[in-house]
Amino acid sequence: MLSPRICCLDLDTFFVSVERLLDPSLNGRAVIVGGHRNGRGVVTSASYEARAMGVRSGMSVREASEKASADAVFLPGHHDLYMDYSRKAREIVERFSPIVIAASIDEHYIDFRGCERLYRVAGDVDDDATIERVVRECTATIARELGLPSSAGIATTKPMAKVASNLAKPAGVMMVRAGTEAETLAPLPVRKLPGIGPVAETKLNGLGILTLAQVVDAPDALLRPIFGAYTRGIRLAARGEGNDELGRERPAFREHDPEGVVAGTISNERTFAETTAETASAILSGLCERVCSRARRRGVLAGQVTLKLRYTDFQTLSRGKTITPTNDEFELHRIVLDLYRETRTRPLAIRLLGVAVAKLRLDSVQLPLFEHGERRVKAVDRVRDKFGYDAVHLATTLARRRR
């Protein structure tokens, strides 16, 4: 059985870093993204210089204005550009591993399990050294090609990789070797562990529990009133134990799709462990749903669709087609399935599928569908607006979820 090797890669102060690319004069200054000074809004990113003043993400802009120095810079942000840079960073990460899951717009979990042989060179003393070197090459590539700093942690579990990533900041890489997790975590303040927030920290500190070693040793009678049913999981995580699952893809709901914008493309991708003909159809169905939902929110039709396919040996193929302008997933799925059948010519397993639509134009005329088709997509959007995106899906998409 292959040993788990989970990497958490985080783009450091991501929004601030993008703003500094746009305006290099911001380098070295306290920068707060989220709104204008003394205005309404919430801080979405703060530079390390601003953090030293007590400014934190999630704080109101008004409170941040009181804490920040007079020369601190407040910016409303460029959210469309953030998504673009996030996509570019992910494309770089996917050059190094076939399995990448986005946890947020600026954080990715990468599975390097079994990649040791692929990357081993003569100078590597062991498999850990191989993976650490590759991760350093990945962060260096992001810095070189995009100008963005990033930090990464590598461990045998997802929680431990997250902790290591935070410990590696700024712009560092930390490898936690198997068997050293507990000693790495023991002296850390309780707040360093994912799952222990500021409220839990205050309660633990009030009980004299300041470090993760003390969390491990504390009796259930002290921890259960704070964590309830999660007590056992918190204790395991504080010892460096946990699962090696990457979790589900999360950034789909952070996409920035301003109404009426016809420039560029609308795209979504998914990385997974394995595919069959049946699961591929379900995955593509879900991707078509997503891009079409986003197109309808923009109020645009797409006149071109492109399928992206990546095999486990990293070969990546794209195949596109000009189509009758549409934003209906039922119609798009049939076209994408045809592209998939034309593109997949090798028996090798697939690690990534993506769907992109382009040649966008404003939806100023009725879709060339039967009337019931137009009513259907409008009804789907109304249900999602009221109950959430996952409230309704095509049956093909749900088939994979049930399995």
C-alpha cells in the first residue's frame, strides 16, 4: 500500500500579493483588502505588515481602520483578477501531481502518493527528500511565472499538512516526516490546529490548556463541553493522526461572474482518482451544469465549447467545437460527450476533466430550444437561488454521487 503524502499549498496573503503585482509601490507597506478606510465591508486579506498592527481577515474595515497606521493602504480589491490568478496557480500545481483539490481560492491540497519514483533523482537521500524537492520546485515555479509567494506543508494527513503549511509561512516549505507528527505539534499553541477557533481557544486557555500537548493529555470531561461530538477528532488531530482524504472541491461558489461580461471564457475542472465510461459521463454532466449556470448568471450564450482531458501520465489534450449559442446544460452535455469519445483514445486512467465555453454573447434573443427547455433552465435557476446550488441536478450528475 502506498504511503500517503498530502501537501497543503497556500498562496500567501493572496489578494494582497495580486494587488502588489498591479502596483509594486505597495511592496513593504501595510495593505488591507476589503474596502476603503473607515468604510463598510470586511477585511478579506491583510499583509504581514498590517497583521503586525492587529489587522486580521474577517475583521470589519472600520475596526481595521482604527488599528492600522495612517499610511496603511486600504483597497476594495479586484476579485475578477483574483480568480484568474488562482486558476493560473492551479494550472502550475497540476504540472506536478495528477490529483489536486482546491480548498479555497488560495489553497490547494495535492496528493503526491506514489509520485516518488516519477521524480526521484540521484541526489535524493530518500522518498521524503524527493517530494520535498518537488514541492519546492512547484512553489518556485509559481513565484517565477506568476510573481506570487506561496507556502507548503507536506505530511501524512490533511490536518498535519495544513499546520505545516502555516508553520512554513512566509514563502517556505515544511516536510513533517511520518512518526514526527506528535512532537511537531506538542509545543504549538492550541489555535494552530485546524478546528480550534478563537472561541474554543479562549475556553481552553481559561482551563489552563495552552498547548496541543495539553489537549492530548486533557480528560474528556474538560474537552467535551467545548468540542462535543468532535472531541475525539480534535484529540487525534492534536497528535497528528487523521485521514489522508483531500476532501471535496470547494471554489466553485467563489467564482466571479459579473453580469453582462462577454470577454474571456467560463470554465470548470475536476480532478479525481479514477474514471470509467459511466463516471466520466456523470463528471462531465456536472461540469456542464456548472458552466451553464454561470453563463446564465452572466446573461450570456456560448458559441464554443472545449473539453480538457488529462491522463495519469500528465498528457493533457483539448478538443473544441463551435456550437449554436446556448447556455443549457442538457444540450451542452450531449456535445461534450461526443468530444470526450473523440478525445479519449488511450486505455490509461484519467485524472482530470474540464469544460470551458467561449465566444460569449449577450442573451438578447430567446434560446433555440423548445419552450419547455427554456422553462426548465429558468426553473432550475429559481430552485438553486432559493435552496442552494446542490438542490437540483441532472440525473446523470447525481448517478455518480449516489455511487
